[in-house]
Amino acid sequence: MTDPSPVVEPFPEPVRERLAAGAFVLVDKPRGPSSHQVAAWTRDILGVDHTGHAGTLDPNVSGLLWVGSGPALKLIPLLLEFPKRYIALVVLHSKVATKELERVLTEFTGPIYQTPPVRSAVKRERRVRTIHRLGLVEAAPPRYLLDIVGDSGTYVRTLAVDVGEALGVGAHLEELRRIGTGPFREDDVVPLTALRDAAEKARGGDAGDLLKLLHPIDEVWREFPTVVVKDAAASALAHGAALARGGIVSMSRSFSTGATVALVTRSGVFVAYGTAEVDADAMKGSKPGWVVTQTRVFADPARFPPRWGARSSERPAAAPTDA
């Protein structure tokens, strides 16, 4: 007869509440395991049903991996809009003057065409990615350390090869580490061993360390322009509607047509996010029409009872606690 499985102590209530509301961890992925495996280990450490990651790192790449659980998984499309920052060790196949390398690096700053590597899991078709920064950090020929900031989906391995071809000598990527994703930096990451220790400590009654590692979801959506909406508009949005100009209360800052915006209640509850059909100035007008479409609902619709269809003489249904 085998021994029964050990009983796992539950987390204290503050941790359970954070996980239920949606939380994410910035894991320091080591070289070796896949991003999927790291997300699975995080799931097991936290004792949750599902986790997901944003921005896949190849097994031999280390660094910042965003891993979310619960409602935070709905934010993955927002995470994919953030640029990524890498430190890359590139090996040139022949001697090149440093000034010539620096000159060629400037040619790869801005929009560039890329084709995913043969081993990539995505369809191999040419696409445009923007390189926001491509600088030389250190030179120890034939190895060069590069600081790279690029759009999500930038293939750094392909970039290294393309730089080598532009130099006429060939090159390959020897090592890569991601040190940033949008507002999140390398200083924020935690090794899986430290996350496990914090979880065990929390199950023993001291949840302080784990709560510091479980980031709330507002750290993601607050990076985007915020549109505050009326209570009736919030109810409609929670049930999948687009946003009309008349439902707007205020906006946090300027934005352009096509921008992703967060849609929140007067009390700051995140309801949905969507695509702006007009810029911020045009949203302030009085002309009727849809101004935010392609919305993706984040809030639980049950918290926002439908308000449309009531006779004007009737008072709208009671607002949810956050309206």
C-alpha cells in the first residue's frame, strides 16, 4: 500500500483573493526548459488550475517571462503590444572594424522585414517589425554584446544573421537574455526557486513575500490610455457591446486612432479594452457614433446587470458595487 498524498495547506485569504482577481509573476526563466514548462511549474507552485505566458522564449534563451493565472490570462493580448528588450551575444565570422559594425547597426534601427527562422513554430511569412534600439554595449572580437529593443515578435536570431550578411562576413547569435517587457524590467524577475520558497512560507501563514511577487492586473492595463465610461455604458461593454461617444465620462491622456484603450468605471474598475476608432480629441465631440470597437471583455458580466430596455420612467437596475 502506498502512502497517501500529502495534504497541501491552503494559502491565506489575501493570496487567494489576489489569485482569484487575476495575478501574474515575472519569472526569471533559466536556459533549458521551454516557456510552456516554466508556466506549468509556476502553475504547480501556486496551486492554480491554469497559467499562461506572454512572449515565448526559446529553451536556450533566459530572462523575463510573464506568467499569468486566472483572469490575468485575458491580458495576454495587451502584453503582446509591449516592446521587448534583450541583451544579445553575437559572433561575427570574420574581423570587422567596430565603427563599421556601429554604422550597420544604425541601418537596422526602425522598421525592418523579417522571416521567422526555419525552426520557428509560426508560419514562415515575411513581416515587418520595428527595432527601437540597436546599440553596441561591448566589443571583444569576434564576440559583440548588443542591446536590442524591438516589437513583440522580433526574431533576434534572424536579426543577428541579417547584420552579419549586411557586413559581408556572416554572424550568428550565441546567447540571448530578455531583460525587459514594456514597463517590466530585469530587476522585477524572480527565480522559480524563490517563488517556491515564498509559496511555502505563505502556506505557513506568512504571505508577505508571495504577495510581493503576485502582481495585480492593473499594472498591465494602466499602461494604456484609460477611458472612463458611464454606468450604463459599462453594463453594455460587459456584455460585449462597443462604446458610443455618449458613454464617455473622461480620458486619461491623448491617443491616436487605432490605439488600444482600457475602458473603466468611474470607480476605476477595469471592464474591457478595445480599439479606438477616432483619436482622443474626436472622442470629445457631440456627434453620435461608435468610438471604441473590437472590445474584449475583462469583467464578469454578472457584476453588470443589463440596463438597456428599461422604460425611461423607470429607474435603472441597481448598479454593481463598483459603478
